Amino acid sequence: MDAVTHHRNRSDRGRSALGPALQLVHTGRAPTRAVLTAELGVTRATAGAVAAELQALGLITVDSRPTGSSDGSQGRPSHRLGVEPDGPVVLAAQVHADGFRAALVGLGGTVVATAPGCGDVGADPGQVLREVVDAGAELLRRTGRRCVGAGLAVPSAVAEPEGTALNPLHVAWPPGAPVREVFSACLADAGVTGPAPGSVAVGYAANDVNLGALAEHRHGAGRGARHLLCVATGHRGVGGALVLGGRLHTGSSGLALEVGHLTVDPQGRPCHCGSRGCLDVETDPLAFLEAAGRDAGPEVSLLDQARDLLRTCYPGDFAVRAAAHRLIDRLGQGLASLVNILNPDRVILGGLHRELLRADEERLRAVVADRSLWGRSGEVPVLACTLDHNSLVGAAEMAWQPVLDDPLLLAEV
Amino acid sequence: MDAVTHHRNRSDRGRSALGPALQLVHTGRAPTRAVLTAELGVTRATAGAVAAELQALGLITVDSRPTGSSDGSQGRPSHRLGVEPDGPVVLAAQVHADGFRAALVGLGGTVVATAPGCGDVGADPGQVLREVVDAGAELLRRTGRRCVGAGLAVPSAVAEPEGTALNPLHVAWPPGAPVREVFSACLADAGVTGPAPGSVAVGYAANDVNLGALAEHRHGAGRGARHLLCVATGHRGVGGALVLGGRLHTGSSGLALEVGHLTVDPQGRPCHCGSRGCLDVETDPLAFLEAAGRDAGPEVSLLDQARDLLRTCYPGDFAVRAAAHRLIDRLGQGLASLVNILNPDRVILGGLHRELLRADEERLRAVVADRSLWGRSGEVPVLACTLDHNSLVGAAEMAWQPVLDDPLLLAEV
DNA sequence: TGGCTTTGTGCTCACGATAAACAAATGAAA
DNA sequence: TTTCATTTGTTTATCGTGAGCACAAAGCCA
């Protein structure tokens, strides 16, 4: 009853290099055991032991006989490392304006199976989350894979540590809905398992743009960035996210990067927040449609309408071109403000913002460079996101995180 | 020639708990050995060994017989830990609009000796830095203390890793001046020593507001904050800083928190950046003086003029009150934007902004709360900075950092 | 075939931290 | 005062992790 009180403060479990090693393989930064050795900064013996243990846990593959190995260099070829394709998976879920999506995602961001569900999302979070969790559980049953966690992406800021959706604008949920709690309850009801054998999964929930940023950082356009800023607009409003040192920066209560009310046009349109010219009302799909003089129809999502309009009519149609330029300028102003505040080494755009970037990269980059201190002293890389369902993959990343931090969780009694 | 290549990647030197322990004592979070044991999460034996080693290095004091110890609790009283008052010091330097300041600072943020120097700062960084370093070296000679590093605070963003002053607005330096290089050269010329015995100090240089934030976080109003945002205005323009997890967030190239061009008033005054209503031109001392209808005289600094005016005429004089309210509202808008982006758990204001906070706390807090998402769902603590020379102390913190990370540097051959 | 180069593996060893028993220093109760 | 409970410091034995080193293995290249 004496020393026992001490050694529980920090995670005493686990070889210390096990987690970092798994992350390196997971993100593809350790294709061979030799690279793993160098990246970890340990001896070959240690790296070998670590790789063997991860292999024994069923998380990675170690290919000792790389058939047709001819990477040019001489010397003994190194064992190739990879993610175990038949290893455990996590349940990734996403709720968006047009329904939900459930998927099983393995290490390396591999989407193993997907189950989309369409239709309106009602006012009761419990109902949708039950549907999406059940869909995920069905996937688990069908594939017979071991599940080691679950993550949920929602179109709202999620307050920490409460786990409540503060501003679920695109869905009819009540503000403050306890999404994480409800998600966890659904997981327990469906019998979804967590990292430790026989345990029940705890539900992780976070904002979809944040999770998209996390996914892009690990498997997409953000790989290798130390300070990654993501900005995206899906349906209404604008979301932002920041990844610092491989981790999401969610602020002290989960509400960081709520960038929608940055002023980007002093003479702009009035916003419900009381100000005018906010990023939210100046650069979202509705703003684009209205600036182009088009009416927003209810049949397809605003993002799809705006994207189609931009793709089909962009350089030619005068109104569309003017609208695009208007949004690009406003977006550039907002990005410049964010760059001045956060000084990221990379910026990634999603949703309609990605389309705007593709429409005129030069113009957007010029605005950002012109309006930011760093832009004037160097170049700020502004890129399009590359993953198809980055929010979903990000939800999976969040669910994988405990295992990535301590792979031995999988072997615990 | 094989394994030798490995074990230099990470700092293999040193008991791993030595640095964290010193930081705990340094920041006052470990007043006794028992608390140190708990904070480190190690056994009493380990904590004892660590404390003894730090004492042997001459960094801390371990008082085994606390005279008049009556902290109420029963049980054997714990040894009191403290910073060694006669231990090593660092050379802290600051350049500002009205001259420079040099000081010797010990652990715990204790200013041991100070040497101010007044007058205009010329266009040659080398000249001022030589003067300030010489003044610091003179202090070292007079006191006979061991010097283990040197840090410099400048009124400009400092680009990393170049160490150049990008926008030295308050001094006549050319933009891009290589301050760190020049500072290091002056230190070498003056024979200022570094952490390792016999070594020459390398110069660290950073923005003054950033360093002030670091100092407030460790020894001032920011103690215990996990995500600390500081905003301050000294002479012209506004500076910001963010401390995350005990470390300054300087962004990928040192230019984070350049908050001066946030739009805080769409109908505001034009700014040289091309926009209008920027935080820089709306909330700095000159803005206040002009809003109050006063002419800025050249005799004393703008900050002093504005502060005096606010302190003497605030609630009574109508023009002054209106001007203060105008600035408070603009500042609140800017803080709200930053709170939405960074979601800090504490905000600290310096310079004239501190005076504005003191003039009407309620008004400022109300604006921040009303305009920020987090403010509406909770309360954002907005506080005044408490340290007298926080930039100077912050420069010392920066210089101490290598030792705080690895105290054994002091004992190296 | 025999260098050369690079990587994997099997040992020993050093060292940091734990665990556990014991000693010391206080307050509270008898 | 004596005794006990409580809390902390100290000592010793022990263990686990990773380093260091020697050697084997597996490819290039001549």
C-alpha cells in the first residue's frame, strides 16, 4: 500500500518504443526495418525486438524475404514492414447533413468496409447514432474482424471534456447534445469491443473537419507537416483544424479553430453573429451560389450544387467567374489571418474551398502571400486535400490512437 | 563505428527525471520533496536521488530541517525545496523603443541584477547589442556569478530558424536583421559562458511579447494554464503569444501570433496593410490618444502617455472614457476572434491592454464572452499580467531552457 | 569466387527505477 | 509522558530496458 500508489501515475506499461514504432509503420514512414531503426534512434537489436512484438500482436507484417527486392542500394536488403491487412479494425462513423456513414478502418487508414445511410438526420441524436453503430456492428459481424475501438465525426464543435455537440448546424440536433455519451451507449448496446480483449469500446467523438485534418496529416496531403492548418466548407459555415506535432490541437475545451467568424470583408454581408463579412457567410457554398446569382435548390446538397456550378461554368460564365474570384479573395483574406496567427507550414483546403483552389491556385496563393507576414517573407504551401473520406478516416485515427500510443493494450488481461 | 551512430540521436545523457524535476522546482510547483515525488510520479527513492543530484549541481536547495514547520498536516515533515539563491544565472537582455536593459536572472525568475540603458536605438543592431551584452558582462564581473546562457528579447517577430528580426517596427533596425547571429557574436566577444563549463554561450533571441507570455506562464498570472494566450501593446502595434504545454508556440517559422492585422472594426481606420480596422491601428497607444483627441508628444513613450491619460482621466473625462470604451470594444472583438481560433484556457493582457482591462473589466469580458463561441458556453478568464519585466524574465527563461531540459549540461566536460 | 556493404541476431552489461523493509519525524490519543 | 498512527526519508536488492559488441546473413560488384 506504499509504493503501489506511485507507479500508476504514468503509463508504466509497455516497451517505450512500441507506440512510436507502430505510428511510423501506420503512417508509412517506416517501410523497412532499417528505416525504423533510424527513425526510432535505437539500435538494430531494439528495433528488431519491437518489430517482432508488433508482429506478434497481429498489427504489422514483417516480410523477411522481399521477392524481387531491388531498391538499387547494395548491402543486405532490409525486411519490409507493412500494416497487417487482416489485422484488427476500428469502427468509424460519420454523421453529416445528408445522412451517415459507417466503416471499418484498419491500420494505415485502410477502409476495409463501408455502409452508407442516406436520408435526413432527425432531431434525436440517439436515433441516428444507433443506426450508424448498428450498421458498423453489422459490418463487423459480416467480416468477422476484431474491433479495437470506435470513433465518430460530427458536423459540430465538440466540447471537451463533456463530449457535447455545441453547434450542430447541419443536422437538427439540439445544441449541447451529449453525442459522445450517446455514441458510447450505442456501442455498448451493440457489443462493439475496445482495445483490451473483452472490453467494451469507449466512444470518441470530434468535429468532422478536425478529423479530416488529422487524416490528411497522417495519410494525405498533410504528411510530414509539422504545423498543419486545414480549412473546409461542406454545407453551411466554415470549419478549421490544426494539427501540431501529429496531434489535433483542439484547444482547452475542444473549441479551437472555430474560424467562421473571422472578418474577411469589412463591407461584406451581415452575419447572425452581429458582425459582417464573416468567413462563414462569405465563403460557404450558399455564398457562392448567391454571388453567382443562382437559386439554391433543395434537391441536392449545397456543396454539390456549388461544386457542379464551379466545375461546369467556371472560366466561361462571367457571373460564376466573378463569384469564384470574390470567394477566393475572401478566403485568401481569412487564410492570411490564420497564417499570421498560427504560422503553419502547410495549409490544406477541403470541400468547396478545395474547388476554389483548383479553379485558380495562383489567385488564392497570391492573396494569402500578400496579406500574411510569412507569405511576404516566404511561400505558404496551400494544397487540396487528397483523401476521399477524410473525416471518416480521421474518426478511425482517433479510435486507433490509444493503440498507437500503447500497442500492448491489445494484449492486456 | 557501428552502434556509435545510434546513441546520439536522442539525448541519452542524464537521469530522465532530472529535467522535469528542475522545472517543477523552478516554477514553484514542487515546494517539498514529497510534492516532487508525487508530481514526477516516481518513488520516493528516485525523487530523493534526483533532488540530491540537483543540489549537488548547485541548482536547488534542500532544506532538511524546516525551522518552524507547521503546515498543519501530521506525519514527518517533508524537506523543503527551493531555488539556490547563489546558483548560476543567465544573461537576459531586452531591446525596446527607448533603449535596452540587461539583467542577470537566476532560477525561479529571480532578477539578481539589472542595468538599464536609455536613449535611441540606432539603425545598427550590432551597436546596441554590443552595449547591452557589455552591460550584462559587467554585471557578471561585478557579481562574480556563473553564467550558463543568454537570451534576448526584441520588439519584432523573429524568423526561425534564421534568427532574423522581420519587422523591427519600434527600433530603426533594417527588416531581416540577423539579431541572433549578432547577439551570439557579441556574447562570444564578451566571453559570456554557456551551460557547459568553459563553453561559450549561444545567443537565443525571440519576440518580446512571446517571451513575456512565457514568463507569465511560469512565474506570473499564467501559472497552471495549459493553453495561455497573451496579447499586449507597448508602443505601436499589437503583439500576441501562445504558450502550449509549457512551451512557446512560435509556429513553423517563428511567426505565429502576428495578430496585428485581425479585422476588429469593419468601419475602422485604414491600415498600411491595405485593409481597415486592424487590431494594430485600433487598439495601440496611438489609437487611444487619437481617439481621445490628444496629440502625441515626443517626450515620453506613447505607452506612458496613454497610460497616464487613462489613469488620471478615465472615468471622468468624457472623451477619454469614450476612447477607452472604443478600444475595449475593439480589443474584445480581437480577443474573441483569437479565442475562437485558439480556445485558450486563460488570456493575459499586457501594456496598454492591461490598463484597458483594469479600467473596465466587465465591459471587456462581456465583449469577449458575447463574441466567442466558448465565451457563450463558459467563461474565458481574462487577466492582467503581473510581472514587472516579463519580457526580460522570458528572455532568461529561454536561456535557461537547455538547462531545464538537461541539468547535467552544467557538469559536462 | 572473394571482397565490400548493409542488415539481422545473439550475447553481455550498465544503469535507472522499482519494490520492500526499515528508520525518522511529526501529530493525536491514551 | 507514553504510545500509536501517519507521513516521509533512506537503504538494499532486484529487475527491465536498451546499449554495445561480435558475428552471421544477404545482397551488390569485381
